[in-house]
Amino acid sequence: MIPRYSRPEMVAIWSPESKFRIWYDIEAHACDAQADLGVIPKESAAAVWKAKDVEFDVARIDEIEAVTKHDVIAFLTHLAEIIGNEEARFVHQGMTSSDVLDTCFNVQLVKAADLLIADTEKLLAALKRRAEEHKYTIRIGRSHGIHAEPTTMGLTFARFYAEMDRNLNRLKKARKEIATGAISGAVGTFANIDPAVEEHVCAKLGLEIEPISTQVIPRDRHAAFFAALGVVASSIENVSTEIRHMQRTEVLEAEEFFSKGQKGSSAMPHKRNPVLTENLTGLARLVRMAVVPAMENVALWHERDISHSSVERNIGPDATITLDFALARLTMVIENLVIYPDNMIANMNKFSGLVHSQRVLLALTQKGVSREDSYKLVQRNAMRVWEQGADFMTELKNDADVMAVMSEAEIEEKFDLEYHTKHVDTIFGRVFKG
Amino acid sequence: MIPRYSRPEMVAIWSPESKFRIWYDIEAHACDAQADLGVIPKESAAAVWKAKDVEFDVARIDEIEAVTKHDVIAFLTHLAEIIGNEEARFVHQGMTSSDVLDTCFNVQLVKAADLLIADTEKLLAALKRRAEEHKYTIRIGRSHGIHAEPTTMGLTFARFYAEMDRNLNRLKKARKEIATGAISGAVGTFANIDPAVEEHVCAKLGLEIEPISTQVIPRDRHAAFFAALGVVASSIENVSTEIRHMQRTEVLEAEEFFSKGQKGSSAMPHKRNPVLTENLTGLARLVRMAVVPAMENVALWHERDISHSSVERNIGPDATITLDFALARLTMVIENLVIYPDNMIANMNKFSGLVHSQRVLLALTQKGVSREDSYKLVQRNAMRVWEQGADFMTELKNDADVMAVMSEAEIEEKFDLEYHTKHVDTIFGRVFKG
Amino acid sequence: MIPRYSRPEMVAIWSPESKFRIWYDIEAHACDAQADLGVIPKESAAAVWKAKDVEFDVARIDEIEAVTKHDVIAFLTHLAEIIGNEEARFVHQGMTSSDVLDTCFNVQLVKAADLLIADTEKLLAALKRRAEEHKYTIRIGRSHGIHAEPTTMGLTFARFYAEMDRNLNRLKKARKEIATGAISGAVGTFANIDPAVEEHVCAKLGLEIEPISTQVIPRDRHAAFFAALGVVASSIENVSTEIRHMQRTEVLEAEEFFSKGQKGSSAMPHKRNPVLTENLTGLARLVRMAVVPAMENVALWHERDISHSSVERNIGPDATITLDFALARLTMVIENLVIYPDNMIANMNKFSGLVHSQRVLLALTQKGVSREDSYKLVQRNAMRVWEQGADFMTELKNDADVMAVMSEAEIEEKFDLEYHTKHVDTIFGRVFKG
Amino acid sequence: MIPRYSRPEMVAIWSPESKFRIWYDIEAHACDAQADLGVIPKESAAAVWKAKDVEFDVARIDEIEAVTKHDVIAFLTHLAEIIGNEEARFVHQGMTSSDVLDTCFNVQLVKAADLLIADTEKLLAALKRRAEEHKYTIRIGRSHGIHAEPTTMGLTFARFYAEMDRNLNRLKKARKEIATGAISGAVGTFANIDPAVEEHVCAKLGLEIEPISTQVIPRDRHAAFFAALGVVASSIENVSTEIRHMQRTEVLEAEEFFSKGQKGSSAMPHKRNPVLTENLTGLARLVRMAVVPAMENVALWHERDISHSSVERNIGPDATITLDFALARLTMVIENLVIYPDNMIANMNKFSGLVHSQRVLLALTQKGVSREDSYKLVQRNAMRVWEQGADFMTELKNDADVMAVMSEAEIEEKFDLEYHTKHVDTIFGRVFKG
């Protein structure tokens, strides 16, 4: 976790304080269920709730762990210091450490997912607003970085909206993947604890029960979770790459918002660099790097080995904190992106009229010229525009072979930009269904 | 694609013949829609169907491509050779190559997903049968590779079932991710082709329309698809790792089926190596390696660049063919896995009675001994078993401090194996809901 | 392996014919050494060489393997068919299959490395030639995609040369990593075969002996090998990305060579797409994806498990064939890259004179103006260029505060392009040492 | 960076204090060189050294950065607060931020590499000591997890020594890869700063000059560096996997040292889990995950984009800190590993005598029995050992077909364990050359 790429709400989910609070909730709810089953005294279960509003002393727990080398025992020892050894006797009874650790980890991932889902919804709102704003702002569409046919800036925003909407859906499914808890004992047989305890604790924590666990919750769930984050990160890179291209000096169709106090470079004062989207490109790599180790974590030995743990101590917080920051930063970039419609038109006209060559080609075909011949007719005029800076419409009008089949008016009609935007509304209708 | 790790049905999906047939279907259906719209003559559209049952000449198409350096043009040229240049004039009108290529790729991925889904269903059937067969076959559960508490072989199969059932669900969602088609023209604006053509073609091919495309279908879909395959592969590694552990000489709780003609090793005739599951471990790595490049493919420049194409030419076939083979091989391994219940019991009893130490610990606590003291009592007797080969029950009965709070009968009750299997039926009920 | 991204010489290394020929060489040389040691009869060793020029029947070997399920036994059986069962009795004596398989794999990797080294040397020659050709061809240097200060196209080629020269060095080291052989028996103890056999075979094959092997050659070597390929691939992506940027319509400082017959797009005849470098970007991802599984292959169980094998059957050929193709394709792109020096100048002058702002800033500082004030002076004039299309030099000359400390001549001197190229020769001297 | 997996010396390299100290050194040495060139006043250069022993106020620098949004400017502003604005005027002249940032990053990586090299040397010493200690401690070698032929524990340690020795070599090369510095200005042309400054600063910092840089040092160097760390991590996983296997209950050939205060599990007091090597398995995944993003960082746009920066802020510290911790932990594990030679012998004899089957097979062949027949003879006796728990030697002696060609003494000789260790000394001589 890099402080400059993190936001407090997500960081808080991963604090020791949050973790111990969740551990406590699990233990306290488990005691209630055990008391209901008559396994432990009702008063002992009630006594555990004395610590409900007590702040746990993280330093003290660390101190105990330094001796016991076991985090859950350290916590339970500290809890006993608060509620009294006698009352604490029944806490954790029949449970294994992983019951607490794994259920807690999933609670944290669920909370993280909730933030990521909210982040994505804000990003969607920004994208939708900008899409509508620039619904008919004409710009050239490019394939291979080369001018192709006109499109609109609104369609660009709309396709990012659609992509992020799919990501919203993926995040919701990812949340569901890890929204389970397990209180099933040392190897998952419930030998020492009734399944009713698991049911009670999970219900209280808003989790599904894990239908079958071993000592741990199966890690294919977490692999699927982090894989989803990797896809979202890749989409962030996609949007960022578009903006970086738009801001490059020769294109200049958009710029990230440039705050007053900000200095772009120590030496080149005029430079306005797309540093936010470049940064997002890097952050995407960071989120994505969690995917492979999460998949390598799936194959644990028998009923569990602990190799996954160190990996998750890292990627749990890091991937979610980084993605949360990235989604928020991208939302800010989208909201404030400065769009230059005039430059879009100027760029499109760099090779005068050439973007309409596809339409002319089609028109010739429809006039009965063979595909091969049409292609040659268009190509020879296009080359003069490309190489000599000629105007495509003028060239066509001067080409006897073209004029043999098309009128001037017909040619001019092929250069009408509205031709390209006639289905924008249909596409918007598909994307923004709500 | 490595021939020895492939099966013909999946390989066929990726053959040039299959690809050209799908291209043809797309073009022919598009002509129908164009004719319905009055854009091209009905007879021309009808003429295209003359090639419905003609086998395309792959070598001829390759020959044309060697000249034109363009695969779709090569195909269209060959199609014109079949149906006649005049009738072929209107084929592909208003479309761009990617309309064909991307829609075709998704059709192939959908077909591949269907096979993978069927594979997984077969694997599930095998796992379920073996789970029921060994529902109460006792074996020791292990954490960290160390004996923990008893469980059953049925539970092992059942948890693999549950994991693969989640994978079935992931594959179905992955299929949905890429079950879209796009016929939207050079930059996705439908400038030269009506959206109705896309709707018609997609409906005929069993695809959803892509709500908004550029020149290409957005690659976050494919990233999500290959990520799902990576999770499935990781689960295959998980199951394989369990079997490899079970087969190691010192454990010998199971063996892969050993066919009569098969020689284990050129030099050690007695060796029965778990080569199938070792192989599956490697195949899992191969499938998983498609995930990162698929994610790197998401950020295409503007309305498309072609960097994704070479990646997909590889991972499209390779990841699906390998996973199909791996799922089938794993199914065969599970179906034929030789289980040794006697060895399971012998292994469990290696340190006589020690696996019951957790129960004794709990019993002491329930008798009013403090957690710390109970721990010490259990530990000192357990260490004699561990270090001197003593019998745990005997040691406990000889320990005055233990006997001060527990009777012999109470101790013996703690060594009852049925204690550990009492919830197996509950767990089976959760897993095998149907 | 995708045929369109492969070249015959590298493909040949990985053919069954090549493999069996290497197996044969290993077995035959081993027999010689065994005969020298007196372990097997001299005549038997000599008899093996009868097959020296015989072409092995791959189909026949496959047929035998289908029965024995063991590739080395299948080969030995076929060899016995050629040289006679009696003479073949002593072949492979004391050896284990992996002695043959692993040593063969390394021979193949060494051959592959030799081709990759030769490829890189050709690429270096092309880069050097183009660097010298454009040593003083001025273009704007860009950071963040934004104009910074002038540089030269020669420096661009020179830095790619330096990078590829480092890659040449990495490939040579990678070759050394895997240029070992092992003939050490079932667990690497030489129990059944004298170390002298290993020494003899390795000497004959141009390999070092593996100082200590198990059943297999340790896989950290292969991990290092494939990691090196991944770095080379990343550099290919780096060069390709530069060219793709140069070719985009708004920049147009270079174009990939466009052959006469080639059609850029079925619908837009004027388009010249940088498809080769886009393709190379994808191929880089393909090579790179071998790195992680190669690293996952390192941790084999005890003296070996066979999980690495399926991985290497794929990445061995695929990564080397793809990288060989990519290096050759990049060489061809570099050799034929069309450079547009006029466009470079035009691009640089897009914001008239602004690229010299850094020099003006420094000059003001040197005249005694504070860093803060200098910055403000430059910034206010630069903004007029940026926003209103003014000329930077003119603005400076009209700025009284600037003129208070600088003369017109001093300002003009700051716009001298030779100022930026004065150390080009020094840099070339560092890069092209030979 | 996870505190529990980090050691102070490596953490210190990455502290803000260390970073600013290196920045200062770069700036101060650059001033000296500039003064020698007559570019700035000697007194100004001298004045910079006033801050030589001043502790920089990190909080103050952060405060300034919060306003300027630029870290190097913030530092320079703070430096000016220390040495006076007048004297500070000439600091950083002609330089660009990346000259400082990139050279600093490489200084940090060099320091990190030095620690990793020292770590590896300590690990080597531990492995060598244990190898010598157990040079002739017999254990069974295993392929596929199945007993193969005898080997020694010393050979196991020796092969890990050889692997780590190769890693030492890789780390030294990796150090060399990134031991360069660059002070070459905004696009690497030295337009505003003489190459002599770079030479002076690099010499003072113990770096090579970067022969050709852009705004940044080329990132293929860093990709190669992190790839090397990934290989080392994979070897750590390899050694850890061996130990985890040795410690599993059924094998118990070794145990990680178990300190007195440590509790293995809250519920199963007898359990001694190989948690350190399981943890190392996870840490290996964490180090390895830096490899792919480091490779994705290579392709920067033109003379630089800043996408690499956020990645490196993470993987720079995290990968080196984790690997340093892991190497030290593994050294501790190796030094204290408890070896159980008696259990090794007991395991080997699980299937009485079966490990000698390979020798018997060879002996039969040498007696003139055909390969096929020898195989069958060995197999039928081996199967009785395998299936009925018979003793292999006894079975052979009872097999008339065997006795027809071998004497009892000859059979007994095949069961001599020294046969397998006769070349151990040779192998040790190859591995421990020094």
C-alpha cells in the first residue's frame, strides 16, 4: 500500500482495529449461538458483549503475539483481559483460528467490494454526463492510430460507460464470490461445533454459509475475486490510454484538468502532462499483478496450508486500496476532462476529405462499378490527397472516370458528416437503458 | 496447441474450415438482412446461399491471402469464385473486416465454452459418484501436511464437487460475457450499415448484439473469459495436488488407475507414478498463462489496434483446447482413482490416538480446567506419543491430573471416530442440493 | 506455435526429427563412453553408429508409444529395429529417460538461443545503419506524449541499439544458463553410470556438465532463460510502440514500408496501418507469457515431478519460435522504415518556438532573475503561444521584463537547434564503441 | 511492504530520509562538476555542502509538495531553506527531475542488491555446512513423489547450494544491470548540461554512466533486475517445498526448529507445522508478481511517460524487502532444520528392498537376459512386495528364473547402499569448488 495512492475509507477496512473488531463480532456471535445450543452458559455469552464498545489495544495484542507467535491466541488473551478470564473461558470454543481469520477476511473483502461498487457507480455517472454532453461532438474515429471514419466524443464516453457497467456487474458477482463465512472447525467437519453456529454468525455478518469448507474457505473464490479486479484495472488502463492519446501535443483533443498551483515540470513551464492517466496506467499494472498469485493460492495442500496467507496480507489490502484510488482518480479525470471540439475537427481535416473515401467507394460499387475498379478509383485520388495535400472532393470531381458514374451532388452528399451520426441515438438507447 | 493434449471436437472449432464456415454464415445472414432493408437485391442475397453446402478450399484462400495480405478479402474473393463475381458484388457491403472476424471469434469461444461446460458437468458427475461411494471412508484431515482431525474421503470429493460446481457457474457466466456479435462498421457508428443487420445476424447465430462496439468488440469481455478459464485451471491444479499427495509412497491412500500395457519407468518397474495429475498441474499453468495477455489486450488504441489479434490466435485455441483436455483427463482420473481405505486408517494411527488431542483439550476445558492448564495437560501427554511412540489414550489414563477431572469412560468417548462424521450428511445435503 | 508467426529454421529445431536425432546422439555418445569404461562391448557401441545416417520413422515411434505410453522406450524400441535387438541391448544402460530428455531439451534451447543471438545481431546492424543515417535528423523529444526538447531520430535508433545490445548480452547469458547436460541416473547419484559418461556426452554436444542434478536438470536455469526472452520481448514492444506513435495520422513522422500488392483495409484504401508493429506488440505479450509458468516450474517435488514437462512442450517451441519471428520482423521493419524529416520539423513547430522555453528559463536564471520569477516570465509568454497561437520568440521580444535582462541576440541564440545536437557525437561514441 | 515480512536494514534503504539523502548527494556532486566546468560559481557549489550533515525535514518537504505537486521542486525548496536562497540558485541547473529520481532509484536498487547478495552468501554458508554434515546421511530419492533410488541428504543440501550459487551469480548480474546513473537533461541530449557532470556524479556514487538515456534510464534494465529476483524467489519456493514434504506427518524426515514459547495451533498442541516454509512459498509468489509489471514498464512512450513510476514505488521496496526477509528466513530454517536420519531409513524400507529393483534389472540384463524379460522378472517379484508386503530380496531368491542367472551373493550385492553413494564425493567436489 502506497499512501499517495490510497484513500482513508478503504485503508480503514484493513486496519488492525477493523480486523480485531470483526474477530470480536465473530467470537461474540458464535458465543450467542453456542449458548442457544446449551453448549456454553448464557451468562458467559452475554459477558462477551461487555467488550462491545471497548477499543482493543492493538499494541498490547502485538505484545502478546510476540510471545505466543499466534495472532488469534493473542487476541483472545487480550479479550480475556477485558472481560475477565472466567467469562472468557468459553470464547472460541470448538473453533479453529481459521474460522475467525477466513470469515474476517471475507467480511473485509465484502466491505472493500462495496466501496469499489460505489466507486464504479460514481464513475458511471461521470461518464454518462460527459457522454450526453458530447453526444454529437464530432471527432475522427481511428483504427491502428490512423484516421478511419467520423464518430463522436459522446460515443467514446458511452463505450467506456458500457465497459464500466460490465465491470460493475463483475464487481457485484465478485462480491458474491467471497461473501461466505465458515465456522467449521479444524478440518471442516463441525466435529466440535454445531453447524448452527456457522449459520448464526454468517446471518449476523451478512454472509452466506460456505457449503463445504476445510480448515479454510476454498481459495478459488478469492482467485475469482482478484481476477475480477484485474479486469476492472485493465479497463481503467483502456480509458487512460485513450485520454493519453487525446492529450499528446499533435492531437490535443482533450486535457486533464490542470489546477492553478500545479507545476508541470521543473524545466518546461508550458507542459501539461497527462500524468493522472499515466499514473492510472501504472496503477492498473499493480492491481493486475495480484491475479496470478491469487490463482497460485488455490492449490493448498490437503485441508489447508498457510502459503496463501502472506500473499493475501499483501494483495488483500493493496489490490483493493489501489483499485479504489484508481477508480476515484479516473472519475475525477473524467469529470474535469477539458474537451477541445475545434481541435477534433481540425485533426479530422488533416487530409482533406480523405475520411470519406469509404463512402465514395461504396457509392461507386452501388453505381455498378466492380469492387476492384472502385477500389482503384478511390485509391488514386486518395493518394494525391495523402502525398500532395490535395482536397479529396476536388480530386474526385476532376476525375473523369468518377464523374462518368457520379454527379457532383452525389459526391458532395458523400461528405456529409450527419451520415455518420445518424445512429448515435440508437446506440445511446442501447447503452443507457435506465 | 500440443496434439497430445488436445481432443478432436475442441480442435475442430478452431480449424480454418470452421472459421470460414462461420464467416460465410455471417456474410450470408448479413446479405439477407441487407436485402430485407432493400439495400441489396433479394436475388443477390439468395445467390450467396448457393455456397451453403460447398466446402471452402482452404489452400486456395491461403493462396489468395499470400497476394492480398488480407484474410477477409481472400475469403471473399474465393466466395466470389464459387457464387460468381456478379452475385458476390453485394457481399460484405457496408461491413468492415472486424465485423466478421470478431463475431466469428465470439462464436468460436461460445462453442468452446459449451464444450467446457459439458466437460465440467461430466467431471461433476464423477466427483458426485465418488463422494457418495466414500461418504464415510475415514481418513485423517491434514493442515500444513500435518495430521489434524479425522474427516472422510467423501468430504474430499464433495469439496472438489462444490469447487467445480462454482467453476461450472463461472464458465456459464464467461460464456455469456463473450456471446455477443457486432456488425457496426469501421468505427462502430453503423454509418454504412443499418443496426438491423447486426440484429439479424446475431439472432441467427445465437448471440446478443454488442450494445456499443468500435471497429471491434470490447476486449474486457475476453479478459473476463480467459480469467474464468484461469480459475478453473487453478481448481484442476488443486484437485491434482491432492491426488499427487495421496499417491506418494509414504501416504499411498490412492493411486491413479494403472493400465496393463503402461510402463511406469524404463528403469524402475514397480513405480506407479501419478503422472496424469502431475501433467494436469502443468496444464493448469498453461491455461493460466493466457490470463495476463488477455488483460493486456484490453487497452487498445482508440477505435482499435490489432495488437490483440496475434495474442488471440494463440490463446483462443490453446487455452480452450488445453482446458478441455485437462477437464476430460481429470474426469478420467477421478472415475478410475483407486482408493485404499486401509492405508487411510493406518496413516491416521501413525501417532496412536494423537488426532483426538483437540477433543481431550475441549473436554478438560468443559470440566472447568483453565484453557492454559488444559493445554499443558494435553501437550505433555501428546509429546510422549510423538517422541516415544506411546499410545495417547494410555498416557492420559496414566496422568493423575487428567484422571482427577475425567473418568476412563469419558476419555474413551473422546476417541470415538463417529464423533467426527456426525455432520457429514448435513454437509452432503448442502453440497448436493439437487 | 502459429504458422504465420514462425520461421522454418527455428521450427526445425523443435521437430520430432530433430528431437530424435539429438536423442540418438546422446545415446550413441553414451555408448562410446560406456565402452571406453569397459561397461559395454566396444562392438555394441560401434553398432549404434550404424543408424548415424538413417532417418528415424516418426510415425513408427508414435505407434510404439501409443502402446508403451513412454516416449523414450518407444524410441529405443525403434532404434533396436534399425540396429538389431542384439546390438541394441546395451543402449541406454544405466541411464534414465530424463538423462536423454533433459539433455536434449537443453541442446534444443542452445540451438534456439544461437538463432536468437544471430537475429539480434541482424537487428543491431539495421538499427546502427538507420542511426547513422539519421544521426542529425531533428525531431522533437517528447515526455508524457508532450513536446519537450529537440532530439534526433538518430538518437532514437541509437537508444534502441543500446537496448538491443543489452538484450544480445542477456541472450548470451541465457544461452549459458541452459547449456548443460546431465547423464546422472534415476536420482542424480550416478549409481548406475559413471560420471565419465556425462562428461563425454556433454563434451561431444558442446555442453557443460550439470554439476549436480537430480533426475532432472534444475529448472531455475530454464526460468532464467525464459525470463531473458521476456525482457527481449518487452524491448520489442518498446521499439514497436515508438513506431506506432510515429505513424499515427497526426504525427506521421514514419511509416512501415508498404508493399505494392498489399491492401490496407477492405474499405479505406488510403489507410496505411502500422500493422507490423502492432502485431509485434501482441507477439511480445505471447513471449512474455512464458515467464511465469517457467518460474512456477522451478519447485519440483523431491528429485523431480513431471509437471514441468507439459509446460515446456509448449513454451519451449512457442516462446523461441515467436521471438525469432518477432526479431526478424522488427529487423525488416527497421530496415525499411520510411522516415519523414519534414513532418518532424513541422510537428516540432506546432507551437511556435515553445520547445525552447527551457533554455529561456535557464538564461533568465543565469541573468540573475530568481527561479520563481524566471518561471513566471517564461510561463506568461508560453501561455500566449499555447492558447493564441502566438510565436514564442516574438512574445519574448515584446515582453519588457524579459528585455530588461536579455538582448534580442541573446534570445535568438536560445532558439538555435544546434545547441541540442552538440553532444550527439559523444553519445554515438558511447553507444557504438566497436 | 508488510512489516512482519521485513527487516530494518532493507526497509531503511527505501525510507524518505534515505531517498532525500541520495537526492542531495546527486545535486551536490552535480554542483561540484558544474563549478569545475565554470558553469556555476565555485562558492555556490561549496555552499551546497553546508547541508552535508543536516537532517532533512521530511514533513516539511511533504508540506511543500502538497502545494507544488512536484516532489523534486519540494525538496529543492527545502534545501534552499537550509542553505539559503541565494546559494541554492544554481542547484539542479540544467538538470531534469528524472536525472535525480532515476539515478536515485538505481542507487537504492544497488544497495538493495548488495543486501540480497550478502543474504545469499549467508544462505550458501548454511547450506554448505548442512550438506557436509549430512553428506552420507542416506535417504530415498523420489521422483513423482514415489520412491526411486537412494541418495543422501547431503546431496539435497548440495543441490540447493548449487542452485543458490547460480542465484548469487544472477543477483550480481542483476546488480550490474541497474548500476547506472544518468544526468542527461529533459530528453537525454545533454543540451543544458555537459556529459562531464554525469560522469562525475556517477563516479562519486559508484555507478556506470548510462551510455544513452532519454528523460529516463531505459526500463529493460529494471525488467531484467526484477526478473532475476523472480528466479531467486522461485528457488526459495523450491527449497521450501522440499522441507514441507519432509515434515509432513507420514514422512517426518525433518522439522523446522520449534521454539519453546511457540504454540503450533490453538487447538492441536501436538502439531508442529512447517509454517516458515509455507510462508516462504507465499512470499515467493509475492516477489514473483513484480516480474510482469516490470516488463510491462519497458515500453514507455517516446522519451518517457510516467506509467512506470507508481509501479516502481511499489515493487522497488516490496520485492526487495520481501526477498531479503525470505532469504534470511530460509537461512534460519536451514541452519536449524532438525533432521531425522532414522526416519529416512525407515521410510526407505517401507517396501522392503524395492528401491533396489533398478539394480536388479540391470544385473539381469548384464547376465544376458533380454530387456523385456528382465523387466518382467523384476516386475513380478516387485508386485508381491508392493501388494503383499513381501521382502524383495527374499522373493528374488525364491524365483527360479532369477536364480537361474544370478547367485545369492550377486543378489545381495545389488542391495548394498554404498553402491549409491560412491560418487557423492565427486559431486561435492563439483559443487563446492572453492
